[in-house]
Amino acid sequence: MKKILVCLFTILVIGVINYLCTLFMEVKFVDASFFVGLCSVIFINFFTSPGGFTSDIARLQIQGQTGIKVDQEKSRFNPSLPFYTAIIYTILSTIATFIYYRAYFL
């Protein structure tokens, strides 16, 4: 049940961000959906991956302040449920964009 709620909340947040982008940029929902989905995948991956860029910055700051060398974490790709949900949203928005603009592609 918790996994379903996490997926629904992720889709809701991405959808609201997409809707707000369409309001501010005055474009169609379908036009912005792929880019919002792609940005959400990158955002989720950047801030939830262990041993990433933000962890390196924190490690270097601690090392500079204390003078004690802190071991670097191994960088592993460990995707979360919101990451998979954002990927599915991006794939579905790509399919919807192709269907909506099929006259231009064919």
C-alpha cells in the first residue's frame, strides 16, 4: 500500500509541476510533459543517489574544516521507487507526444 501511495504522490507532484509550467510558459500540457518528466528523473537521481556530487561536497567540507581525511563512499546506482515512477512518466509522456503530433512525424 505504501509503494502505491509513493507512486501516486510522485505522479501527482510531477503532474502539478507540469501544469504550473504550462501556465507560466503558456504551452500545452503535452508539450511540456516530456521535459518535466526528464528533469524530474535527473532531479530525483541527483538528490537521492548515495555517494554522488552532494556527498562529495559535504565530505570535502568536513575534511577541510577538521583536517581529518574522510573515506569516499563508493558510488552505486540504487534507484528508488520515485525514480522508476518518473521514468515511467517520461516514457508515457513521450508516447503521448508522438501520438499527439503523429501528423508531424509521419
